[in-house]
Amino acid sequence: MKKLSKKKQISLICVLSFVLLLAGAYLFGLIYFQSHFMPNTYINNIDVSWLNASDVQDLTSMIPSKIYIIEKDADGKKAYKEMIDLTNEASADLRHDINPLLERQDTALWFMSLLQPQQLESVNVYGDYDKDKYMELLDGLYCFKEENIVMPADRHIEYADHRLQIVEGSDGSYIDKETAIAKIVQDTDAFVNGSGRNVIDLRALYEKAENSGNTDDLEEKLAFLQKILDKTITIVVDDSTSVSLQGDELGDLLLLQDNEFTYDDVKLEEYSQNIADRYNVSDDEYIDRNALKSSLREVLTETDDATIDLEWIYYGSDYDEKLIEVSYSKQKLYYYENGKLVFSSDIVTGNDDFSPDSEAIPEGTYYVQYKKRGATLSGAEYTEYVEYWIGFGSSGYYDGGHVIGFHDASWRNEFGGDIWKSDPSHGCVNMPTDMVARLYELADIGTPINVYY
């Protein structure tokens, strides 16, 4: 065999030496990186290249541990993410578990890390945190704030723009606070014990709309409600005049609640007032608005056509469409002229227990019968002088001996509210002196008085 030249021998030795060197370096890395992080390795943006688990654990001890909570936004359609820094906001004392990251390294290809940096994230921790502080933080989460909560709406019937329609349910963005907090705490405890993750998804806990109801039932209900809207209410003014209440005008008096129609008291009052304003005949004839409202309440939510005969209140020739109303529940007196409120006053009435000893004025219609400046009122337990006395009774004519009336009460400092329950009158209507003085000047003999509760 021909010997290699000296030059070739040197070249071969160099190649073998280089191969042995590479093999030695590879074996070194294969062994070394069993217990150390490979080059170009970062954990939570901290360079941990060539370090062992113990050193890295010390190095990462100051990394804030964060909890990410996934919720729904206010419209209930998109995800909303919040972060709580356990370390800085809940005084957490946590250590990062580095070993799982170390064990996941592919040491057989350690040399590849020389060319390609790798970014790792430490999510496994163990330790403890201040639960009282944490609960305070949870109380302020986005999903618990009133302005971000939309209640789920089941499939239902909607009445808008004078049209009935079935509307599909919407989930909204309501989550039971107690249930949500219980899950967050449970998952957080698992995280700090090294057995859970730091991402807590609450979206599955949000309440959902109930759309499993029988659509045929809603269709049947809608047809029934439509009959209510389609009917006609005829209001008879007199033998030759009537008003038809129907269509959109009728619908304006209704409210739809829980798939049922009810009446709108505010609109009902406006409509009754409008009828009174249009058809009051003269100074001696006035439409009973309360009776009209009561009749409308009875038929508005029915499906059949209905007829209402207006009730009229008749006065003496000196009556100029004046009306006094007394509300027991509000402890208020209202004085009207030509259907418009002129003034109101706080009052104190008798009690309303309706026992045999009750001093309440029965509900109904009365008339001013007698007016006097300066009068002495007396009873079994009292004698009082009043500046103004306006007596009233159930007929339009004075029959003497009045014991019911409006008068001042100088012995009282307050009127209205609940005073009548603890310190009622003896049956009359007590008023502040300036208010009863005004009523004395405005009210005429024959002016009607509606008393209601």
C-alpha cells in the first residue's frame, strides 16, 4: 500500500480532529442541556441561556404572575379580556415552576438554538395570594358593572311602530355574579397550586335566551293581540255625536308587557282630557273624565267592539266648568277650570280604615253647598275657629248642618304625606290658610268635588 504524503497525513489528522471536536461539543451539549437551558432561550423575555433550573427560578422570581379573565362585551357577541396582576395587585408570593420548561427542551437538536432564539412563557406557579384583595378586584370586573349588563330576552312578541311581531331571543350579557366569582377563585387556586392555567374563560356561564318555546303558541297569542288592536271603541257623546277609537290611536293607549296588553295610564289621562276639551257643552255641562277613564280601562284589552256612553256632570248656571278633586292616597287637592289644573295643595284628611268609627269621606261626587268666612267648628273632643269654611254635600243644594268641608287648620305646621295616618282630621279636609283662601275665592256653589282613593 502506498503511503500518504506527509501533507495529506496532516490534512487527514485535521479533519479527524475537527470531527472529534464537533462530536465532543455535541456530546457536551447533549449532556449539559439536560440540566441547563439551551442558548438563545428566553422565559418571559428574560435571557436564561446556559442557566440551570435553580438559577432561572431565582432569576424569574420577580416576574409578575397574571390572571387573564375572558368575558363577553356588553352586546354579548365579542370576547372581552381583563388581566389581574396577582403579584402586584393581590400581594401574591409565587414561585415559577421552571422544570417543566427545561424538560420540554429537545436536547438532541440543541445546536439549532444557536441559530434560532426561542421564547418560552412560565405559566406554572405555586404559592399563595391575598384573597381579600383579590375579591375586591373581582368585584370591579367589567361583566359585573350595570352599564355592561344586558339581560337575555326570550323569544317574545314586540309592539313597536303600531306593529306586532315575534322577535327572536337574544342572549345579552348577564352572568350570575356568585357563580362567576366561584369559578374564578377555584381556577385561580388551581393555578397557584401548579395544577391549572392562568386563563379563565367565563363565557360558558353567561345566561342564554330561551328560544325553545312553541312558536305556534306565540303565533296564536299574536293573533289574539291583533284582535285587540283591530277592534273599534265607540264613545257616544250625545244622540247625534260619537267618536270612534281605533287603529293607531287605540294602540297608543296600550302597553305590551310579557306578551300581554295593558293600558297606559298617562296616555289614557291625556286621551280622556282631549275628549273633555273637545265636547264639553257649556258652563253647566261637564264630561266626567274619571268615569270615561274607568270605562276605557274595562274595554281596552278586550277583543270585541265596545260602546261607551259618556257620563255628564250638571251644574248650576253660575258654574264655569270648575272641578275640585281630592286624592286620599296622594293627600292632594286639585282645582281645575275648563279642564286645566289651576293649582294643587297638600291636605290632611280623616283616616280611611272604613271601620264604623272611620272619619274618611266616602269615595264619590260631591258639590260645594255653603261658604262662610269665620266659623267655629266643634265636636265631642274639640272646638276650633277657622277663617275659611267651604261646606259640601252629595247634592247640589244646601240642606244645612254641614259637618264636612274644606277649611284652614292653624294648629298644623305640616300638610300632605302620611300625616293623615298618624294625626288625621276629624273628617274634614284640612288645608294651609293661603290655599283654602284661594279655593274660597275660586269655587262656586255647585262646584263638583270628586273624592277618590
